[in-house]
Amino acid sequence: MSETQTLRQWLLTDTPSSRRHAKLSALYQGWLSFRSNTMAMIGLWILILLVLVAFAAPLIAPHDPFVQSLGNRLAPLGTEDHVLGTDSLGRDILSRLIYGARITLYIVALVALIAPVAGLLVGTVAGYVGGWTDTVLMRITDIFLAFPRLVLALAFVAALGAGIENAVLAISLTAWPPYARIARAETLTIRSSDYISAIKLQGAGPLRIITKHIWPLCISSLIVRVTLDMAGIILAAAGLGFLGLGAQPPSPEWGAMISEGRRFILDHWWVATMPGLAIFTVSLAFNLLGDGLRDVLDPKAGE
Amino acid sequence: MALAEDNNKRRPSRAPFSERAWPAVATTLKTLGSIAVTLVGLLFITFIIGRVMPIDPVLAIVGERASQSTYDAVYEQLGLDKPLIVQFLYYLWDVIHLDFGTSLLNARPVSEDIARVFPATLELATLGIIIGVTLGVPLGVLAAVRKGSWIDQVARVVALVGYSMPIFWLGLMGLLIFYGILGWVGGPGRVGIFYVDVVPSVTGLILIDAALDGNWDVFKNAFSHIILPASLLGYFSLAYISRMTRSFMLEQLSAEYITTARVKGMSEWNVVWRHAFNNIRVQLITVIALSYATLLEGSVLTEIIFSWPGIGSYITTALLSADMNAVLGGTVVVGLVFILLNIFSDLLYKVFDPRAK
């Protein structure tokens, strides 16, 4: 106990002894202020739970999500052995939801990797190089921004063919422009600062300046934006799944499950209701977490 | 591109002169140029999407058993032997003349189909935005005035839920509760089966057509069908509009002129609505225009849930049957409307807000 006490003091010191010390200290203080935000902590816990459920799916799912049992189809909530009932093919809804968490995480993780990285590349290059490159890149960004996102994603999936990977690509293609804008704005303010001139005089090339000195400074605003975007990404993926353009059956993707349950909505409401609740909970969690992160990392952007 | 480049070339030589004499002309030219570039960019994207489609447009026309010479003839007729850039120019030419090709499904011109389905979407989105504005703006103002009170908390939760809810799922739940269980509203579709085509279609907007015709039975029935999907869309725009209204109002209410007005003994009502609210009107209108644009496209999923025969249903149905002309035509139209509304809100901002100059 006394050791954690000293660790805490070490982290909260006013006089950090090294660069790493200062960094850790700043991180810890950020965490402390984040922790005091109850809603954000709830969001964080939901997401941790989601990750655990996704990883442990084979261990905790009561049934195989693909095994059909036509004799036991559309069993209501609270049926013995099927807490959340079964769908039109007699598959256990709870197990499908648990496995569906994997798909949701997979989509979110991929989009969260592709879109910000693409945006970061475009934005920093445009901001640093300037001139014609800037004009052309930003025009392209504006065109993509001006496009209605869902319709663009629809058209892309139509061209590429339905499927999870193509849905991820389509969502990423519609999601990168805001990141490019943010990264460019950050780059423009950083570019003219003294320390960039200093390392230029030391002989650093543009590549080194962008990757080592500009990117690290863009990261925190991008992280906030990514977290806030996650909810939208989940909703978009679920929407594509619902339209039959995302994950294909029998995959237990939540949006596709709603679409399946839609046919029985009036008589067997739980089939479509449960996956919807799952989508809602997860995207709510991302929104809560994003709000909290924004307050910590970027206090000005809040109220 | 040609239009935009032309404009770009002209700008530098004009700039010094126009700065003195016609700043408005320079700005207008610049805006027109950027609109043109954006529109051409939009068409380029849809063109590329159409090209990378795994569907062979020639096969779709001639069928699989056509001879090679027929195939080649159609191939040439469609201009597919020309370079890509020439094909794109052809495509631009067609689109400018509102020619999106013929639908593979019903062999009718896509533009006619779109003209038929678009009013349905327009009607839905318009009613949606009306609901969103009439509820969202007062909610946002109240939340700002009583910051931290229970009403602020309610507004916060309402917005948060709106941001996190899958719209198609909420639509299903709405149908289940208000149609399936309570029976308060009409089910899917625009009107009940007995009222289809009863009133002559003048505007394509059933509510207005029924009112013009004086047929209040149809009006009532159509209203019972539209109210649920429109409220749904209204709720999603409400979430955004109320948040934005709140933050605009907070900014104004903390300004010094508000304190002055209060010190002068002005009533709270006048302070809030006459002073603070007056100053956020321009910002608010741009937010509403953006929100309206999002509703027009965001209605895709809602239309499917409610079997609403609008452009969202049209695109999706076409998509599932690989009717590419219809998909691209629909995408272009939705994109155009979206961009134009965006530009409109930008312009509004520039015209009415002196700070933006």
C-alpha cells in the first residue's frame, strides 16, 4: 500500500526528473480527471466488457451461434436455456449477440485504423507542402465531405460487392475527410513554429519532420475525433448490414440480425429488439467515452 | 473541370481591381468556381463507381447469347471503346441534360423514376425538419438558459440517445408500439390501400394534394402514415439542432451586452429572445439547412422500414437488383441536393453574418 502511495506521489510531482517522468505524470493527471467523469467511466466499462465478451465468446456463449434448431424456432424471452429467445431458424439469440460483438469490434477497429491514418497522411502532406498540392488535396477532401455519407457508402458497396471487408472499405472511404481537415489545421499551426525551423536548420528533411515532429502532435485531437466517430461507424456498419450489404448470412452481425427479425416484428418482437439494444449500448458507450476524452485532451472544444 | 480552370485563371488578374470595385463579383466567381469543381468531382466519383462495377453493361443489354458482332456494335454504341476521359465527358453531357440512362428493371428513363419518387422523400424530410426545429430550438434555448438544471440534463440525454440510436431500429420499435400494439398510426406506405391514387397528383406531395383537392379523408389517412417516420427523422435532427442551439446560446448569454441588458432591468424574456436569440439566427439557419440535407439522405433507412416509396427505397431496391443506372442516377441526385443545400447554408452565412467577411 505504501508503495502505491509513493508511486502516486511520484506521478503527481511538480518537479519531474526526466522527460518520461513528466509524460507519465501528465498521463496520470489526465486519467484522474477522466476518472472523475462518471458517464465517461460507464462508457469505458461497457467497452471493456464488450472486448472481454468478444475475446471470450467461445467460452461464455451458451450455444453455437450457427446451429439451427427448427423445432425450437422463435422461442420467446426467458425460455429455458435460451435467455434471449431464439430466431427464425431456432438459433440462440444471446450466443449470436456474443459472437456479433467480434464482428462489431472487427469493423470498428479496421475503420479506426484506416480512416484516421489516411486522413493524417493527406492532411499533413497538404498542410506541410502547401501550394498546389494543398489546393488539390483539400478540394478532393471537400468533394468527399460534400457527399452524403451513407449514399456514398451504398454506391461503393454496390461497386465492390457486398461483404464485411467491402463495408469497412466503403465506410473508411467516407470517413477520412474530417481527419484530413483536422490534421491539416494542426500542421498549419505547427509548421510555422520555431522548433520546426530549428530542426530544419539541423538538416531534417520533410519526411522526418512530418513523421517525427508533426504526426505525434496531431495524434491527441485525432484520438478524440476517432472515439466520437466510432458511434457513427457502428451505426453505419449496422445500417449496411441491415440493408444486406455488410456481413452476409449466416454471420451474426447485429444489423443483419435486425433485418432478419424485421419480418416477425409484430408477433416476435424480441428477435429484432435485442440486437438493436446491443448496437445502441455500444454506440452510446463510445459517445460517452468520446465526450469524456474530449474534456480531458481538448478542454476548449467542449462548452 | 473546364469551367473551374477557366475561373481559376481569371481570378488572379481580376483580384486587385475587384478588391476595390466589385468584391461581390470576385466572391461570386470564386464561389461558383468551387461549386463547379465540387459538382464535377461528385460526378467523377459516381462515374468511376459505375466503371469499376463488376457488371458488364453490354451484356446487360444484349444478353448472354448475342453474337460477338452484336456485342461489339453495342460496345461501340455505348462509347466504351473511347478513352476514359472522353467517356466521362459524354457522361457529363448526359447528366447536364438530366439523362441518367434507362433503368434495367422497368426500361424507363431513370430521370422519370426519380422525378416520381423524389417528392415522397421531400415530403417526409420536410415534415421531419419542421418537427425537429419546432421542438429542438426551444429545447436548446431552454437548456442554455437553465444551464445545469433538470431540463438541461433532459436535453443532454435526448441528444445523446439520438446520436447513439440506430435509426432503422428505432423505426421498427416505433412501428411495433404505435402501429402494432397501440394502433395509433397508419402502417407502412404513404397512404392506406383504399386511398391510393384517389386524389390527383399535382405536387406529388400527398398531404398538399389532398388539401388542394379538399379530400380530408385522404389527408387524415396520409397524415397518420407520415407522422411516425417524420417524427423519427424529426427526433434525429432535434438531437443535433438542440445541441447546437444550446452552445450558440451559451456563447451569447455570457457576452457583456447581455449583462448590460439585465442591468438595465430588461425582462428575462426580452433578454433571451430579443437579444441573445436574435444574434444566433444566422448560425441556426445554417445548422438547420445542414440538418435538412442530412435528413434527405438519412431517410434511406427510414424509407425502407416504412416502405416509403422515396428515393432511398428507390436506390436500395435498384442496388439489390444490380440496376446500376438507377443507383448512380439516384446517388447523383441525392448528392446534388446535398451539395446545393450545403452551399446554400454557406452563402447564407456569408451574406448575413458580417464577421464572415
